[in-house]
Amino acid sequence: MLFSGLDPTTLVSLIIAVVVAISVHEFAHAVAADLLGDPTPRQQGRLTLDPRRHLEPWGSIMLLLGGFGWGRPVYTNPHYYRCDARTGMAIVAVAGPLSNLALAMFASFPIRLHLVSQPILAYGVWIFVSTNIALLVFNLIPISPLDGFKIAVGFLPDSWAYMLLRLEARGPMILMMLVIMPRVIGFDLIGMLMGPPHGVIMDLLHGA
């Protein structure tokens, strides 16, 4: 289990970070779609920061058990967008990761400005920052159903985008294989992809 063997401070910090990060991430998708003219997220009650509207029970359980989970997807209808569907979907998709970057930047300011004197509080804040950066980087991987897939399809040239769309149906299976690969053969491709950008962003926010 992801949270097994952790001290209470780390456990509580991780749970808070996960709940806030996922809730804000999905809320950002809903806001972006609403601003583009789609009433669907508003009709479904997703224009709220209430975690109960954004956390998906099985996704939360999987996150606790295996370190890989998901929130409740925000459904949106591209036909309502004030722009073309591909661009609109990309804008809605990128809003989620950008919200996690904003959370991480906002949370890091008090530490960088030396406004937090309690080590235990500073530790909790950096767990919050790291969790949001992890969610940011993970979701930018261009594999369906991650946000990175819709972002790539929206902004790549047409020929590349259509080539990527042909792999959309296989995306969830590919992603699941990548997630379980470290436990089966000990090769962590996702970790290799996420590690460098996660470290660079953390260093930048830390002021290194």
C-alpha cells in the first residue's frame, strides 16, 4: 500500500494533498469548459471545490492501495465550445495540470519567504507541493485517458494528431501496463519519465 508504514505527519499530509490536488484539478477542467461555453459541467454540479463532487471512490481506493488512482472525470460537450472542438478539448485538458502547478507555486511561497518556522509544517507543505507537481507531470504524459493525450491531439499538426487518435482506445491498457510494470519486471518507465521534470520543478520552487 502506498500509505503503509508512514508516520502520522506524512500520512495526514499526503491525504490532504491528494484530496486538494484532485479536487482543484477537476474543478479547473469544469471552469475551463464553462468559460468556453459548455453548460455540461455546471449542470452536473462540477463547478465547485467540494471534494465529494470530484473524488471517485474506486480511484481513491486504488490510489491508497497501489499509488495509482483517478478523480471523477469532468464530462464536457465540445459542440458548445466557442472554438473548434480539438482546440477546446486541449484547453479544457491543460487547465487541470496548470491548476496543480498553480497550487504548488502558491504553497511554496511561504517556505521560500521563510514565513513558516515550524519544521513539521514546512515538511507538510513540501509534501503538498511535491504531490501537485507529480499530478502535473503524470497528467502531461500523452497517453489516453490522461490530459496530455488531449493536449497533444489539440496542438499537434493534423497528421500527427490523427495518428495519435488511432491509439486512443489502447491508451488505458498501455497506461495500466506501464503502472504495473515496476511490480512485475522491476522496470519503472513512468518513474523515469516523471523523475527529471518533477525534480527540476521542485528545485525551481525550492529556490535551488
